Amino acid sequence: MGGTQIPISNPPPLASHLPDNVLDLAVRIKPKNLPDHVRESLRAFQRAGCYIAASMIFLRDNILLQDKLQVSHIKPRLLGHWGTCPGLILVWSHLNVLIRNHDLDMIYVIGPGHGAPAALASLWLEGALERFYPGEYDRNATGLRNLITRFSVPGGFPSHINAETPGSIHEGGELGYALAVSFGAVMDNPDLIVTCVVGDGEAETGPTATAWHAIKYLDPKESGAVLPILHVNGFKISERTIFGCMDDKEIACLFSGYGYQVRIVEDLENIDDDLQSSLEWALAEIKKIQKAAREDNKPIVKPRWPMIVLRTPKGWTGPKEVEGKIIEGSFHSHQVPLPKAGSDEKQLQALDGWLSSYKISELLDGEGKPTEAITRVLPKEEKRLGQLKTTYDPYTPLKMIDWKQFGVEKGIDESCMKTAGKFLDQLFQENPKTIRLFSPDELESNKLNAILDHTQRDFQWDEFSRAHGGRVIEVLSEHNCQGFMQGYTLTGRTALFPSYESFLGIVHTMMVQYSKFVKIAREVPWRGDLASINYIETSTWARQEHNGFSHQNPSFIGAVLNLKAEAARVYLPPDANCFLSTVHHVMESKNKTNLIIGSKQPTAVYLSPAEAAEHCRLGASIWHFASSPDPNASAGKSVQDPDVVLVGIGVEVTFEVIKAAELLRSMAPALKIRVINVTDLMILIEESKHPHALAKSKFIEMFTADRPVLFNYHGYPTELQGLLFGREKAERMDVEGYQEEGSTTTPFDMMLRNRVSQFDVASWALKRGAERNAEVNKDLEGLLGEVDKRVKEVREFIGNEGKDPDDIYQLPKFE
């Protein structure tokens, strides 16, 4: 049986079996009739916007239809998405009126980001493109021609909303993130309202499904509000949507259960009266909730925030039917409704009729400027949706504090996370409204709970943490944490996202989409700096006693490494003091994607705070205390001509390198060893390929020109091998790291399973060192036998006792 063709436009959903009285959950208001001049202006804006949006997809010439439309006027490649545009323009026009009438600070986040023609058309009409691209997209015939003919061609705007789009704080490619980003944007922005349109296709995604719950984390006393508009046009690329097949009873029950007041707008004959009245109702509800919290000091328990469900046909006002196929109100209008307009006369005529129906000549004056009918409903310039300063130059730097006061004594065991928690506690106190932490319910487990010494969690539906101004949001949704962080950062503040190492990969593509946005933003001259986005990975594969193989996955490192060099930063500080220094650094950095990996368990502290600061500044250094001493140099200096170089990158694997050096000094004192720690992964990349990369001379000075090098690495070996490609005689460099070997087992057994234990490092050093050291070579068989014997003893102990030997984690000592 072949696929079924839907025989009608904009098909209604099947009726549900829910009782009729559940419709009482939906908000009913009596729409007010708009003044004639306002309705005329709204429709003028909508007609002009739809004309421009459609023309951007099709026209390369004759942009105002002053001549008969011909094949030569059609672009050779028809790119863009029409179906969502009419609804987006409809909402934009009404938000103009709402902002103007109430002098609002508002951002319009467009979930269906492929509807860029709608946004760009509206931005041209309001003058934002002229302001930010003067002389290129001015509000005249030339500027309009540039906008239409350059869309989706090299040198013009792309087909998706991105950082080049004024007013945008959201990369419009991958669907699902708009709502969480919107909520992040209003946190600690009490005067801001974000209207977020969520397409009914996007609403099927997991990230959007969990983001509806974000109202439960919004404190109306300190934060603004999000007005979600679920745009139900019924179709995705080629299939009906879930929400398009839900009737009003099902919609009202679902969103009422989430905690919203739901207003359904679907009167197409009186859509302007209905939508504007619904927006006024929503604004009044927002103000009521905020007033109770701010002025009356009696915040409403579980306030029901407003939302709108807007039902309009997909591709509304476009072609009704072409060649026997329904276009308007079907998936055929999703992208290019007339895909053969450049080669088929019937489709060309259909395009001519469609564009002509908007009567663009009535909406632009003789110079190609929008008429007063359009401009009189616009807000004042600085309040327009494309020109609010919060969207393009909002950065507020943190008031930083000296991290060294939280440093610990070297030579002891200390948790990187506990130490960092104390520093962050003070940093949060110094910046009560410009920093937040978003975590997937792991703060206590990750031992960062010192942050809670002077702040609280912010969960408004919990009687014990609501209305206290908490800086910490814990929600078991990495998607929400990422979206909140993005929105918070893109509106000028600073955020931190700590997580179990294995589950940051859940937001891999979200992080990539965000980084794409920031990459383009750095190339746009009118956008200002932003704080970096900052990830802390802990509960790593090396210490997963409670969980096991499922929780052993360091792959997020590779995700960050694949970003552009100017943005990507990966840090693996070896101890608590270095971790502190690194956290301090990233919290004041700008425009980066920072990943810091550390241990929550107590681990050795090798460097004093001052030494850690210098080590982190360099990104890597020779650790003379663990290297073979040079008998001909002053105390504290190591040999200049080592037989082998041992490199630790990561807390636990660095400890194994140090323990291997301790073992080798006693077993094979003739073996000359150099020990290096790398804390900034990017210093290893070939010179000129990253701003942090070591110069060739410095690299050789540290790693030698020709000696065997073993990198004991926290992540996957192939990642590091890729970074080292192009370095001096890379074939002499071996990399060991996580090998996808794991279970619920002891920490040291994990080291053994993945060949990064002190015994594996020692065996490698003996074998490679024997190649040039005759004394070691003479005793090699016996030395390797001794190492194997120790491995066997440890394995037997672990098997018999169910724990690691106590001495396996004793702090290394070098005589």
C-alpha cells in the first residue's frame, strides 16, 4: 500500500475522548476590536513581510514586480523555508504593537529558525538592517533589492537565523533549544520579556519537552518572563505533527498540567483581534505574578504563567494548489512551494499571482520605503525587536576575587571540586545577580556543595527553596542546563555547567550550535563580547566506583577539540591548586568554550598556589621533582638528556606517571627520566594551528627532539594523536588513554584495564629506555619481570579483597 495523500488543506485533528468540560482549563476571553488604523497597520506589515519573505526565496530581479515576471527573474537555486514565515510575521507585527503600547523590553526568540525570511523581512521593515548594515540594507529600493537578491547566496544572509540576524540570541538550525534559551535569558533580567515561538515540529523534540518545565525555576521577583507561543501549523517536512493532531481538549490538559494558563488562538477570520487581545491578556497575567512577588512580597505559590497556542495554516497566504497538489495548509509549503518556478510556465504564473496578491506597491513609497501604514505601529527604535541592546552588546564582567586565598598546601591529598566549591561560593557572593550555576542534580555528588553555604537552589515549586534568590538550578535535564546557560550568557552574564563526565555528551550538538553562533558573532562588528561558556567535568571514568561502564565516557573532550581554534579550550589541571587557577581563568575569559576536567576525590597536590599559577600560565612544564636529578646541576634541576619522557595529562593518569617515576627511581636508577605535566591540552597542537600552541623550539626544549615520549592521557588516545600530528618526529610518541574498558570495579583496576597504570608506564619506560641505555638494557628482562610480578600481586589483592591496596595511593616520595 502506497503513502496516503491528504485530500484537504489544514486538516483538523481527530476528536479525543476527553470530557468536554476539560475545555474549561483553556482561557476564554472576549477579544476586543482593534482600532481600524491599528488593524490596517498590522495587515500592512504582514502583507509587506510576507511579500519580502517569499521574494527572498524566488527573485533575483524585478523585485517589486514592476515588469511582467519572467524566468530570468528567478534565482537559479531556490532555497528557503516558506511554510512557517506567515505565522512568524503575524506574531512579529503584533509584538510591535504590544511593545509600543507598554514600552516593553522584549526579545523575540524564533524556534523555527529556518524561517529566516520572516525575521529578515521584518527587520528590514523596522529599520534594524539599515542600522546594523548601513548602505547595504537601507530602507529603500536599493536596500530591499540587496536583501531579496542576496538571500541564501554567497555574501548574503543564510537561510537560517544566526548571529548576523539583529535581535537573535539563538542559532536557528537545530531544533529544540529555543524555549530553554529563552528562560535562561530572562533569569536575573527582571524587566525583560522573551516571546518564544515554538514550532509544532520543534515541540516534538526532547529538549523542548523538558523545557516547558522551566517556569518552575523562574523566580518572578528577580527574573523576567517568557511568553511561549506554540505555533501549530500542523505539518513538518512531510508529515503531520503530534500537536497538529491534538484537539483543543488535549492541548489544554497537557499544558495546564505543566503549569500554564493556555489561550488558544485560532479564529482565522478575526486573527488580529484575537491575537492582540490574547497578548494583552498574557502581559496582564505576567504583571500580576510579578507584582505579587515584587511589590506585595507575597509570591504566588505555583503561579500559572500564560502561554498561547496559535493555530494557523502552514504556508498561509501562499499558493492554494499547484498541479493538483494542495500547497497552503500542507507539508508542500514547508520549503519552496513552487520548486519549478524557474523552468515551468504554470508555476511561474502561479508565483506571479501569489506575489501580486500582496500588492506591494501599496505598501512602499516611491523610494521603496515602508509607508506610514507600516511604520506607525513600530516601537521606538531602541525597543524594536531587532535593536534591543540586550541582544547584541550586553556583557557585564564578573567582579573577580583572588583564588590563591583558597589554595591548599602541597604534599597533601585534596579534592579539586571541594576546593573549587569554596572559591565559587565567594565568587557568587561578590556577584549576586550576574552568575549562575546550572547542574543536572549532581552538585552534592560532585562535591561542589560549598557553593550552597551562602546561596540556595532555585526551584520555585519546592516549598523549601522557592523565593530565596538561589543562584543554583539543578534539573535532571542536561538540555535545560545547556539552554539556560546559553540564554544567560548571550544576554551578558556568566554561567557554569558542572556535570558527570559521561553525560555532557548529551548536549554535544547544542554546544556545537552555540559555538557556531559565537563564531559568527565574533565576525559581526556590531556584536560585543560575551562571557565564555564553562563546563566542569568530574565523576570521571577513572573514579566511577558506584556506577561502572555506563558512566565511563570522556568523549566530550573530542567534541570541544573539533571547534574552531579561537574558541576551543580544554584544560586538565593535575591538582587542586591548578584546578583553582583554571576555574578563575575561565570565569573571566570571553567568547570561548571552556572545558575543565578534574577529580572530586581527594588526590595529590603537587604544586603550591604560586607554582600552580605559573604552571597554568605556561600550560605545561617539566616537573623536576619527579624527574631524574641532574648530578651536575644545582639542586632541583633534572637531567638535560633523558632516555625517556613521561607525560601526564589528567588528574588520575598524572598520578600514575608520578608513581611510575617513583618506582623506576628505586628499581632502575640508571634510567634517566623526564616527567612533564600538560594542563592546557591546546599547547600540544602544531604551531600556528592554535593560539596556545607551543612554538616548535619550545616544544623541542620540553619534549626533546628525538627521545621516546609516552603521553598518559585522560581521554581517547586518537584525540591526542590527532593533536600531535605534525610535531617533531611524532612517530616517537606513544599515547595511552581510555580504551573503552570498564566495569563497576576499583579505581586502580580501571588503570590496569586501560593500560595507564603506574606499572604500564614503568614497563613502557624500561623497554624504550633500554634502546639507548645499556645499563637498563642489561637488566631489562629482570626489571620487566619484577613489574609483572607486582601487577599480578595487585590483581590478586583486588580480586580477593574487593579493594585496591592501601599503598597504591600513597603520595609519591623522591629522595
